[in-house]
Amino acid sequence: MVNAVGQPVADIGQHLGVVSAVLAAFGLGSNLTYALVGSVLRRWLGRGARLLWFNRSLALVLVFTAAWMVAV
């Protein structure tokens, strides 16, 4: 194993600990953000015809994505 500057890592356990801590922090942060955005969207989409337009918009994005993937 080598570090970011290309030198050998002295302690593989320490390296594993640092990498695991960074991955855990990013995982926790992204999951909390996903839950918060989902909670806000749930309240916002619960009023009127917003859910219908949201679903139609995402369906349109999905169609454009599929068309782009076929074209590539």
C-alpha cells in the first residue's frame, strides 16, 4: 500500500481506520441529506396537483435519458 504521495504506508491498520472513518462520515452525511430532502419533498408534494406535475416531470426526464442512452 502507498499513501497519497506514493510512499509506503507504515501501518496498514491506521490507513484502514482513516479510510473507514472518511467513508463512514460521507455515508452518514449523504444519508441524512437524502432523508431531509425526502421529508421536505413529501410535505411539499402533498398539496394540490404538485405530485401529478412532479411525476410527469420525472417521467419526461426518464424518457429523455432513455433516448439519450439509445442515441449514444
